[in-house]
Amino acid sequence: MKYLLAHDLGTTGDKATLFNEKGILVCSSFEGYDTHYPAPGMVEQNAEDWWKAFCKSTANIVKKASIDSPDVVALSISGQMQAAVPVDSSGRVLRRAMIWADSRSSRQVQKLLALIDEGEIYRITGSRVSPTYQGYKIAWLKENEPDLYEKASKFLQAKDFINMRLTGEMVTDYSDAVMTNLFDINRLEWSKRLIDLNGIDQSKLPQTLPSVHDLGKIRPEIASELGLSKNCRVILGAGDGCTAAVGAGAVGIGDTYLYLGSSSWISTITDSPLIDGKMRVFTGAHAVKGFYFPSGTMQAAGTSYSWIKDIAYSLESDNLKEKGGDIFKYLDGLLRQFNHHGEEIIYLPYLHGERSPIWDSSARGVFVGLSASHNRLDLVRSVIEGVSMNLKWILDTIEESIPIGNIRVIGGGVRSESWKRILSNILGKVLVVPRNVEEATSMGAAIIAGVGSGLFDFSAARNFVVDVEQIEPARDEHEQYLRLYDLFKETYFSLRETFERLAGIRRG
């Protein structure tokens, strides 16, 4: 039996997962690392911590699995996207990485928008501008840390840094390149115009290659340290948004999936970028050659659920934790046990502002319709409904251009039976639930490793992604929710000016 090693290099840590060639999960191991917040808007991690976690989790996997190291034929990484890791010509890290959540480069964004219309940037890159994109972080470093900028040979993203350590190669894949906002998604090459307008030296950007590109064997001394064979192949891999698509089985045109985690998004697969006239969605480059994944992402999905849980059920959460219980299972049971309240509550899930479809950083969370008869469980239900309403808004936006059929759902939120049914009823779509709903990004990395090493092609995703449940929307429930959905959107628009004025007070 041959095995594939996948790494999910995320925000909180690195999760290593071993799959056999038939798509069966063998074992996994997790190693965490710290995040640093040196000032408002600044969010950093130490790339050396990523490497230490990668090494530890790999060694743990090898020990747990008790298999011969030559049987692990390839590895690949799913990486957090948009980080900026400056390295010199020898691969030495020059400073802590500015990760995806870092938004210090707002000034660089404004300088660019004084030179070029955002609509033109969107048509080139498939994305709106955001200070979280890597390109603007590089521009910030050039302006604020010029000596470091000059010393930097390349600016890498998270997975690319680990790949450099494994093989010596400084390259990136198309999916991560798109998240720089410097990449022409139509031509799959760096945009010289955007690079020049940002004042960046193109030689400091890595070569771009397909996600399934074979980088070669692990360096022998590293293979020995990790407990892997020196013949193990390193496949370039992709950003986590792309690997999630592969791990959700979205590898053919029209395949659609919804990720329900701390944030949430809906993606569908196309053979060309989706350029939305209102710039409400963005398009990523797929690991499958010639394919793309138009997506709409919302900021606070599971985050909203965790927030209301902490506020309304903190005591129960602490008691259950002491007994080894799960507060989310407890809440799920309550939601199924008690009927929906007769008076509807509208919840706007904008705790962190919002991306798709409104792209309003000033928006904030709101409850509308509270009465003295409501209880804390009503608030929990309204939070789930509000998140689902925003996801329907994203879905409707995509469906203006592309028809959507059944939707496969993945992520930690899918563990909630209540949420799955509410989501299906609000979206009005059949939801398909696969086995291992929380392993999609790891599974996607494993599939990319298998394709890149020649073990199989992307059709093998059918062996990895096994569906175990199908949820049909209830027509009467869907029609009732449609009336609330219209009010949900109207509520946001009626409060938009209020959000802007509140933001002004905060800044003042």
C-alpha cells in the first residue's frame, strides 16, 4: 500500500494527515504555534515556528502510522494564504511573516487606487483590492523597512516557505499567486502593470507553476530528520481555499461546495474567471488545469456562533468542558427539542465587517426584533439563521451568472444537525454531506500529492470524498424563510449609513 502525507498549515497550527492511496484516513497529528500582534492591524507569525511544527507533526505521523518510510511516496501542503515571508538568497528568514489577517497596508492600497480604477484591478486579478493581500504587504515593507526589502531575494507564502526548506526551490502555485493581487488570472502570469504601479521589483516574486508540479525529492538530510524516505516526492500544493475545493470533491465544472467554519464561503467550478460587474465575488485559480473557482466569502460564520455561545451559555460551556462534554452538541440538542419562536429575530452577522456580497468593513452585528418573550436559545437560532441568510445572498449573487445544483457542505459547522437543516431550508438547495467533513483541506492536499506524483488523476477524488448524507429542503420552511430573507437584506441597507457614522465615531 502506498501513502500520501498532507499538511494543513493553518492559522493556529500545522495538522499533518496520512491517507492511503484508496483515500482512507490513517492518522493525523497537530502542532500549534503562536500569533503576534505588535500593533493594531498588525498580525504576524514566525516562519521558523511553522517549520518546527511541520517537523514535529511529520515525525509524529511516521511514529503513529508504523509503516515503512518508502511507502510514503509523496507529500503536499495546504497553506494559509496571503502571508508575506521575506527570505534572502540563501533562504534565511529576514523577519516575522505578515499573515493573512494583517491589514497594515491600507495606505498602500489607497496610493494604488489613486493610479488605477479598482474595476480594472478586479478585471485583471479577479479580486477586489484589500490590504490583506500579499502584494500590498510587500509594498508596505518597501516603504517602511527599505533595508529589509533590498536584502529580500524572494517574498514567499506559507506553504512555499516549507517547500523551500524541503527542496531548495523558491516557487509558488497559481492559487497563491492570485491572492497577491498582482497576478493576471486571465493569463495565469504576473501582471507587470500592477507590479510596476505598486513599485515592486518583479524579480522578488517567485516563479508561478501549477499546484500539481513535482518539486522533486526531499533533500536527504531533511528526509532523515523527518523519518521519511529520501525518495519521497514534494508536490507544490496550493492555498487552503483551493485545497478545500479539491477535498470537497469540486474538481469538475459545476461542482459546488460550501465551507462552514469560523468564516464561510461558497465556491463553484468554472472553465473561465467570473468577472462580476458589481465585484461582489472573487475568482481563484484551481489546482485542476484550466479550471477556476468563483467564490463568495463571509467573515463571521462559526465565529458568530461561538460568540453567542460564549455570551449566552458560558456557564454550561464551562461545566460541560469539565465533564468532557461538548457545548455545541448540547446546543444542537436544545435547538431540535424546542420549537421556533413565534416572533422572528433578524441577525446581521457582521461582527468583523463583511466581504461578500456587501464588501463593507464598517458593517457590524445587529439583532432586530427582540421582545421580552425571547430567550437566549432564540438568539442562538437567529444567529444560525442570519449566517445562513448571508450565505444565501452570496449564493444568489453567484447564481446571477452560474446555475447551482446540489451543494456539498464541509467544515466544523456541519457537525450541527440543526444548522444543516436550517441552511438547506434557507438556501432551498439539496445539501450533500461527505465523510470526514473537517478533513477537506488535508484531503485536498493529499489528492494533489497523488496527482502530482503520478499515482492517479483528479477523478480519484471520488475515492477520497465519500458522501454519507443528503438533506432535502422543506418547501414550506423555505418559503417562510424567503419572506425573512428579503427583510434581512433590507435591514442591512437601512442601517448602512448608521454603520458608516458609527465607524466615524470609532475613528474619532
